[in-house]
Amino acid sequence: MHTPTASDRVFMFLQGPHGPFFGQLARSLTASGARVIRVGFNSGDRVFWPRRTEYIPWRRSAGDWKVAVPELLRHHGVTDLVLYGDTRPIHADAVAAAKTAGLCVHVFEEGYLRPWWISYERDGSNGNSALMDLSPHDILADQGTETQRQPAPPCHWGDMRQHIFYGAVYHWLVMFANQTYAGFRPHRSLPVSRECRLFAKRFFLMPLHGLQRRLATWRIRRGGFAYHTVLLQLEHDSSFLAHSPYRRQFQYLREVVDGFAHGAPRHHHLVFKAHPLEDGRAPLRRDIDRLARARGIRNRVHFVNGGKLGPLLDEARSAVTVNSTAGHQALWRGLPLHLSGTAIYDKPGLVSRIPLARFFAEQPAPDRALYAAFRSFLLNSSQLPGSYYAAGGRRQLLRRLPDLMLSRTGPYARTAPKSAAHPQQFRVVNSA
């Protein structure tokens, strides 16, 4: 019987992280003997792709893509589909076609344990991940299978400026150099021109925002009051839209302020922490201020516009979130955590889903031993040290990824969930 080798594999790449990561990964796979194809949907995809590697420009509509993708996979003999995020419509359509054809689907995402790690999974991520089927029993049982090695984070991950820079370049290309891709429609809700302006504005205002953040954080940490932290996400984030009951950030803000006003001790405060990439499309500060004033608790509510989360969580009493990966930082510190959406760490013993007013009053603590086992499992499976955006972080990833992607088994093969299958449908989001 013929044993498949790298030369038998055909990897089709779709959209990836902004910047050169996917192009560099393609070169590494090509060096192994595999064939690599890229389907590009706009000029940003084209510019960051190696010129000597196969490239297929998709210039037709998204509706045509859904119909054409099964034939495209067959025509090129694709064995593996590679993409970043699995809920944008063009990716969801391709994943469905690939699974029907029995192909291997490689899904990249920002790390569940960010910023030092990225996520590499098979078939789905976040609410579509195989981790959703993992029970506490599975997690604890895995600890006895072998000696667990804790991979070290990179010595230098990079910084947010690189992420913002590549995003700004990508959106500029789509906005001003996309004439040959007439059928392209962004998967986000805002026009590309607006996205580009927001990226540019945030990039140039970073020094001012940094000063404001440090001042706000200093006031909270020096305030001498107990406080609870709200881990906010981007309103257009795929996890927020595809794996939560909300369509707008304001809906969640209102629930949190109401719950805090009704349940928290009168001397406790509430700190809203914005996502580091928050670009201002959602008027968070204004909405939070208005809601707090309406409940008569304006002097107990604070807002921090991005920045590092650790210093705030170090002295917090609890944390609440829709389904942010920042929830891992709260669990790692043993903080009570309230969850409103779907997340991979949504396990009995780790998070609370009781009404928010009751949560702020009782603050039930998580099982720290269970979370330590879960974190260890992640670090020894799908979480890879490195970065999509910093050059050193990309090099660190590229030393490991080709072998992992060529492997016949995925990152969770060691522990097949013993619990019942998670009753979910694959989620798609149109404006993530």
C-alpha cells in the first residue's frame, strides 16, 4: 500500500492574517515537496503572496464562490484547505465543501492563550472547535497520559504596532489598488475606506491613547476600592457575532451595568477594559457613561481604552465577558469568571452562567486544578508559541508548522473526547 508523502499533498490557502505569514508558510510547505495554491480575493491577498507560487485570483461574486468551490477543489486535486478563521462566509462555504469531500481543514486563529501563542486546529476553531466536546473528565484524564511539557513563550513576541501596520497596509491596498477584483465584497460590515481610516487614526493616536490608558489604570489601582473587570471584545469580532447571543456591544453593556447595579456590594466598582484593537466604531465610552448615569452608579464605573490586561486583573475581584480569550487570564489567576457566550473554556467548574446580579453578589470561584490541567492540555496541543506579525515570532512558528500540517493526525488526536458530541451547528458570520 502506498504511504502518502508530502508530494501527494495539495494545500489550497484562502485568506490569512494580514501580512507575510501565509506566504512564508507556503514556501515552507513547498520545500517539503507539497504543492501549494492560493485563492486570492483582493489585492491585499495578492501582494503578500510569493510571486513564484500558484495564485488563483477570484474576481467573481461571493454567490458564485459557494457554487464553484467544490469544483475548484476537485479540479486542482486539493487534499488540504488552509485558512485563518472559519466563520467568514467564503471560508465557511469552503470548509463545508472540503468536509463533504473528506479533505483535511487547517484552521489558524489568534491564540486562545494570547499574546504569546497562536492557535492551530483541524476542522474548526472557537465555538466550532473540537474542544467544545472536551469534558472536565477528558481534561483531567489527559494529565496521566504522558509527562506534560510546558512550551516556553517566545522571548520577544512583538507589539501591537506591527499588527496595526499590516492591517493598515492591507486595507489601503483593498481601497486603492483593487480594480481587478470587481466582485470582492468585504466580510466586515464597514466599507473598506472606513476601515482604513480607522486603522490609520488608531496608529497615529497610539501615543496619546497610551498616556490615557496609563492614567486610567493608575487611578484604578491607586483607588483603594474593590472592583470587577469587564473583558470587552471587538463588536465585529467573529467570536462575538457567531458564538454569542448579541449583535451589538451595547446589548451586553446594558446587561452588565444592570447586573452590577442590582447585585454588587455598594462599595465595589466596575472597570470596562476595551480590546487592544478597539478602533472606535462602537461608542463604548459614551454608551457606558450613559448606562451608568441612568443607574445612578457613574462614580463607580471606569473605562480603560485598551492596553495590557494583566495589571488590572492582578487586583480584580472577578471578571465578566461574552466569550473573550482574555477569560483565560482571569482563570489562570483563579478569578471568578462569568460567561455569556460560547467559548472553549465553557466547562463546569470553570465559569459561571448564573444571572449577572447574583454573580456580582456571590463571585463563585473556579476550580484552579481543573483550569491548570486544561491550560496544560492546550499548551501541549493546539497552542504554538510565536506570532503572525513579528518576524521573530513567524520564524518560531515556521520551525514547527510544516511538520504539524503534514501529520496525518491533528493536535487533539491524543485525547479523543469521551463525552457526548456537542450539539452545535457550524456557525457563519457575515460581518466579522
